[in-house]
Amino acid sequence: MKNTNQTLGEFIIENQKSFKYTSGELSRLINSIRLAAKVVNHEVNKAGLVDIVGDYGGKNVQGEDQKKLDVYANETFIQTLINREIVCGIASEENDNYITIQGNNKDHKNKYVVLMDPLDGSSNIDVNVSVGTIFSIYRRVTPVGQPVEMEDFLQPGNQQVAAGYIIYGTSTMLVYTTGHGVNGFTLNPAIGTYYLSHPDMKFPDDGRIYSINEGNYIHFPQGVKDYIKYCQNQRDEDPYTSRYIGSLVSDFHRNMIKGGIYMYPKSSSAEKGKLRLLYECNPIAFIAEQANGKASDGFQRILDIKPTELHERVPFFCGSKKMVEQAESFMKAAHPTQ
Ligand code: P6P
């Protein structure tokens, strides 16, 4: 059993040696995310008290209204990462194009690129429902110079070196992986320190919670309808239950602890689904697989999908391995040519 009084800082140092070919930059990168998360958490926690909630007036690349906290979170993470000379580029849900960072490193030798959704589920902010930050980290492929979109940002999810999320909920947690399992840290806001509260997180192999926006039911592919009906018809001693918060990080986090599946399939109104491959599905899929779970688009492994554009969307089925495999069996039966 790992020491659960360990702080995140101690954990990073202790596990430093498990990071392949890095001399501390990845640790410093995760530390900078830890710091930015504390700053954002402070604002999220008082969102109802100050004039920082509500529409910013801008729209992001998805055409969605930008909430002020969206913009604040985006700027906070970007500035924190820029200041540390570790990252050569950042892509964000809130920015149409990626940002390149030179800093003092005149030949752009910073090793990592970061892709993020700075405040996922932000439509929940003004109704006091938990929201989250999702991040994905890759080593750059091009050796020096400005990062290049195709080589450095559009890498398949199986190339991630780290991924994680912060959930700003009843407590604030940072959950991440560097490819050696998943660990969760809870923030003690009184002293601003994260403690290892959930060591070695694992999905239960099976579960009874399914998370999907059933308001879209009539627009779902037949395979999804068949799976939902399968869940609803299981009236044994341990029936299925529907739980959907409308915040990916919150639904995923609960399902990882209790067992469950999250689905955002394509529909007649969203041909590729809603979730973005690069900074929502890939990082969550990396965490899911590291926790013995599974993530696919209903047919193929999410982490093997070769991205073609920064903000592309994919259908998303993620959670307990047996539940995802069950859902996939309905998808393959109903859509044999896909
Ligand atoms: P819908 C939030 O906007 C988000 O990207 C996820 O966090 C969440 O699970 C999903 O969209 C909710 O979408 O269409 O059900 O409101």
C-alpha cells in the first residue's frame, strides 16, 4: 500500500526515475500544472461570488459561448506553462490555433507539447455543478525549431507521455498517469497541498452505471439504442442505473471509482459525436487504459486513431472493460459494415 500521506511533490520526485529519458522537465511540467490548477480552483470555488461567471461574450472555436472562467482558466494554464521553458507548444479548446513558445530558448529546444481543455463542462459553472480541466502531454517529434502541427500536435494518443485531469468538485482532485498506473491527489485548500488520496486507481472490471445524454436517444445509432435497452432490461438483483452529470471529468471519475461506462456516440445531429479527440478523448482514454478500463469509438481503440485536425471530434465509449466490450458488441451487431 502506497503512503497516502505523501504529497504530490514528494510523489513526483519519488517517481521521477520512472520517466523515460527526461532530466526532470516532465516533473517540472506536471508541477506547473499543479500550480495552475490551484489558481483556477481558487476562482472556480468563488465563481458565484464575483462577477466572473456568465458569458464572456466571446465564442470558442466550437462556436460555444465562452464563460469568463473558461477564458480565465485558459490564460492561467497557458501563462504558467509559458513561464517554465519546458513546453514548445500548447493547443487548447479555447484557441482556434496552437500556440508556439520560444521563451529564452532561442532554437526552440523545449521538449514537450501540451493539449488541454482548460475548463470542461463550463456550461455547468453557473449552476454550481463540478467542472474539470483535462490535459494531454507528448514529447515533440520535430527536433528543434517551431513545433509543427502534423508531427508534433496530431500524434495518436498511444504516444502520450502523460495525461490527467483536475476535478473541481466537492473537493479538488488532480488525477494523472505517466504510463505507470493512475494516482489521485486531493487538494487541502487550507495549505494548498495535494495529498495522495487515491493510490493506484483501477476501474472495476464491470459495473452497473451507464452515463449518456438520453435526451438524444432518438438520434442515436441503433447499436447504442440496443445497448441502452439491454441495460434497462437487466432487472436482476443488481440493476443498471443511469447517471449523467453533463461534465465528462465528473462522470468519468465516478465511473472509475464505482464501475461504469460513459458514452458520447455520434448521432444524426452530431455526425462525429461531440467530444474532441486530442484534448478530451485521448487523455481520458490513456487514464482509462492505465486503470484497466477501455476506451473506443464503438469500434476501434481511441488511442490508435490518427488525428487529422486539432479540434476533430470522435464518438466516445469509455469505462469498465466488460461494459465497453458489451456496448461494442451491440455496435458491431447493428453496424456490421463499420
Ligand atoms: P451534452 C461538456 O460540454 C462536455 O464536453 C462534456 O464534459 C460533457 O460530458 C458533454 O459535453 C455534455 O454534452 O450534449 O450532453 O450537454
